[in-house]
Amino acid sequence: QSRSSAASDVYKRQEIVQLNFLLHNLIFVLTLSEEPNRMISHLIDILFPRHCSACSELNDLKESEICLQCIVSLPRTNSHKTKGNFIERKFWGRIDFVKACSFVHFHQGSHVQTLLHKLKYQQKPKIGISLGKIMASELIQDGFFKEIDLIIPLPIHPKKIKKRQYNQCDLIVDGISEISKIPSDKLSLIKEVNTKSQTKQGRYARWENVSNTFRVKNLSLIHI
């Protein structure tokens, strides 16, 4: 056995001894502690520190997948504060609606892109809930949710749910509902056609791609 290999084995044994010492002392402390759950939580934070899903730095916010600095720096549109905003103008002449808004701008290479990519393709469902909570916490302050009785997430085709294991829109709506206290309905609107990816399509092509692909199951929700 080489010297480097032997030294490596000694180092690993020392690490194991140190870890065992830490765990034995922790068990002793827990038996004396009046709040063992808090102690366990602190231990988990030490051994498995949480990182922000946007910037990958340490995240001190236990209830969010996004750190405070990244939450503050999200490129907000503030479109919900303006009647006739750029989102509403996109739908003029197409559908009847009362109000519409977009929460953040999307830019290539941004933290927003990182978050959405991890949410959709890397099995990070908690990101969706965190984004929904952040969005609702700000929109509710300006009364955006007044007169809204139900939230319906945009559905995806069952084949995509089978592939991704969840619909990212459902998770965002879960976060919005938790803050706004407005119930959601994930069953009355379904997507019947499995359309191709829209990531490289323009606005008109996207609109044509999803045209006549959805169906309302609950006819009482024709006006939604």
C-alpha cells in the first residue's frame, strides 16, 4: 500500500472518530434538553446546510427555497399596479378578462431562468411553492386578489405530468393559495392535446400551438 493511500485511510478513520464523538455528545445533549426538536433542527442545519436554489449560496430562510438577497433582487414588473399594463395589452381583442399581470421579468442567464429550469426539469417542486408565496405576499398588499374567488392553474398534458411527476403551475398556485387563502381548482380545466415544447417559439406560434387544446369539465366555471 502506498504512503498516500495509507495517509488517506488514516484521515478517513479520524473523520469517522470525530463524527462519532459529535453524535454521542449530541445524544447526551438531547437527553438533557427540554426542546430536542430544536436541537435536531440545528444539527441538520450544521450537517446539511441549505443553499439558495437561485444563487447556490447559503440560505437562512427555512420556509423558502430562495434566499433573502435573491428575493429582494427579483426583477419585478410591478404590472399589477397599472391598469392596461403590458400583459393586459397582449390579451386585448383575444379574450374577455378583468385584469392580468406578470410578477417578474424573464431574462436569459438570470436567476429567474435558473429557478424555472430547476422547477420544471430538476425535480425541485418546493421552488414553485416558494415563488407562489413570494408573489402572493406582494400582490395581496395592493388588493390584486379582491373579487377573486378561485384560482385555476394552467394544466399540462398527463404525459408530461408522468414525465415530470408534477405540474409546476399547481405548485405555484399552492403557494398563492396558502398566502391569499383563496381556494384552487386543479380538476375543472384539463389539457387534451399534448403539444410540443414552446421554448423556442415566438409569441404568435405559442398562441397557435395551444389553441383549442384545453377543455372545461365543470360547465359552471365557463366564466372564470
